[in-house]
Amino acid sequence: MNIPFFGKKNADNSQPKKKKSQMREWLDAAVFAIVAATIIRTFFIEAYTIPTPSMEKSLLVNDYLFVSKMHYGARLPMTPLSFPFVHNTMPLVGGKSYSEAVKWPYRRVWGFGQVERFDDVVFNFPNGDTVFLPQPDQDFYTIARFNGRENISADQIITRPLDKKENYIKRCVALPGDSLELRQGSLVINGQPIPDFKYQLHPYIVVTNNIPFNSELLDEMDIDDQKDVQLTNQPNTYIFNITTEQAAKLKSQFSNIVSIEKYATLPGVVRGMEEMTYPYDTVNFKWNVDNYGPILMPSKGLTVPINSSNIALYRRVIKNYEGHDLKEQNGQIFIDGKLATQYTFGQGYYWLMGDNRHNSADSRFWGFVPEDHIVGKAWFIWMIYGKHGIRWKRLFRSVKALEK
């Protein structure tokens, strides 16, 4: 008697495997590619394009770069039901590219290190939880302050979860626990003046003797006479948006310059709502874009006193970022129904600013950036083009190397 050990006695009796169709093979390959790319995009690197000049001349418009998720540790998806390779809006047809039927809490895997002072950081725009559909690229809360929240109808706005807020890129200038101040446009961190970054832009008032500038020579100095130079209503007076190095070269190479002086808004001067800085309380905080603070960065576990004079600094942190119910009645503050005279922060907060100081919407206008909003570190430029074509000197260079 022959008893087979496994299965049938004769292999010839078994049915041969059915060969996959070409369509099935293509489908399997596509699924594998999508899964692999999603894993890479979530945990390792993600492509990003510089959309605005707020980081010039460090990072330029149309720089295509890779953002490292590994440096700070990848943040796990908080809205996992999402169309692949799309951030928050469906291409072509519009509308949300995600579903909020499933929500996961904030978690971050192990990374190479922490955010360091002066890193170029990609993060979710803190004020991006609400979007005004007629002007989706504008800050909803600024629009509401200008026009009145009651004048914006509900069908004109949408809300977004934390990880689907728009991605921004700025330089981290202050870490949790740091004290930050701006004096005449210059950074002071923990009481120590910080030199300007190599490519940091400031406005300079330039007065000439009525002899025009040589456009070709300006171009050789990487000064665009259409974009970086503005003629004022004062005779022979211009505003140049340039670096300190370029300002020194201008003074030495152009004999038509009578004077050149760095411009900064005077302390205590606030020129209307369009220049109103965070926390939008001009009674207690007479700050502007060039003279700001001092302000302490909240760190996890730090306890600060709160009262009617300083609650404007922390109101959004307590309500929006840390999810507490906050009410203010008769000069008193109630958190989760209890009278509060102090508050302990549940996470760390950063201060991020653009290098193009007078052409950047940054923390001066919308405040602290929570730790759970951090996406990654600007790492590597893989493609760039400008008005003269591909910028070959920047191609395949790390962001760190370009800023040296």
C-alpha cells in the first residue's frame, strides 16, 4: 500500500498554476509601487517645491527639494484615509483628498535628532485649520480680523485636520524654552545678538546723486533691478531688498550712492491691521515686524502665569493646539470650567521666520509652531529653475552646503 506523505500521490495529477494575465501583472506592480512610494513618503523623504520668496536668497522660488522625515522622526499619519501622493486637495476635480472617518492620535517614530536652532524646517501651517475658499492661499484668521467673522458665511469655509494643513517652510530661530527678541530687525536669542544669516534679506534705503544704476553690474551682484529694487516717492531714493554682503558691495562699487542705511520699523509703531503682529493685542504688546518681544517659547512641562494682560499670547495654544475649553469672564480665565491663574504646556513650541524678513508671513504674524506640526527638515535640492533656466550651481546640493 502506497500512502502519500502530503497531498496526492502523483504530482502529474495536480492542476498547474494559472498564469497571471498581463493586466493582473500590471495591477500588482502598480499596487506594489504605490505602497512602496507611500512608505518612503511617510517615513523617509518627501518632495517639496518652494512656492514663495519668503526664504530668499537661501531657498529660491521653484527650488525642488527633498524633505527628510528621518532627521526629527517621521510623524505617523493622523488622517490615514487619504488619496495617495496628494496632500489635501484632489487634482483636476478639486475637493478634499482625504476622509476624516478614521483619526489617529499624534505619534512620532524615532529620528536622528531634534529640531536645532536655525534649521530649515517644513511644518504644517498653524493657522491652516480653517480655509476661506474664495482666497485659499490667505490666512483665514487675518481675513476674519479685517472683515469680521460674522461677515463670512459657513459655506465659504472648510476645516482641515492637523496633518492636512498646508505645508510651509521657514527657518527655526527659537526652540522650546528660548527667549526671543527682535531689535531693529536683528535677532536676539536668550539675550545674545545673532548675526544675520549669509543670505538673509533686509530692506536698505539707498540715496543716489541722480545717476542711474548699471543694470548689468547689479545683475552680476545677483540683484534683480525689477524685483529687488523699488523707487520711492523721495528724490533719488530707492529701497533695496538685499543681504548685508550685497549692501557692502553696493557701497564700494557704485560711486553714485550718497548713503545706504538699513531700514527698520521704529519700536512701538504699528501701521494698521495689515502689519499687526501676533498676538494682535496692541494695548499690551506694541510689537512690529522689526521690534518684537521679548517672548518666551513654551516648552513641555513649563508653567506660566496667565491673566487678562498676557492671555492673548497663549489663547490659541490652550484652545486650538492643546484642546482645552477656555473662557474669559470679568477679567478671569477659566480652563475646562476651572478658574486658572497659571497654565502648564503639554508640548514644545518653536518660532519660525523667513530669511526674506520684510516679505515673509511667519511666526511674527501667527505665533508659535507646535511640535506636533513639524513635518521634516529641508535636506537636498534635486531640481531648480529660474528666469535664466536651470540653476546649475544649486543642482544636487544639500541645503546645508548651499547656506555655508
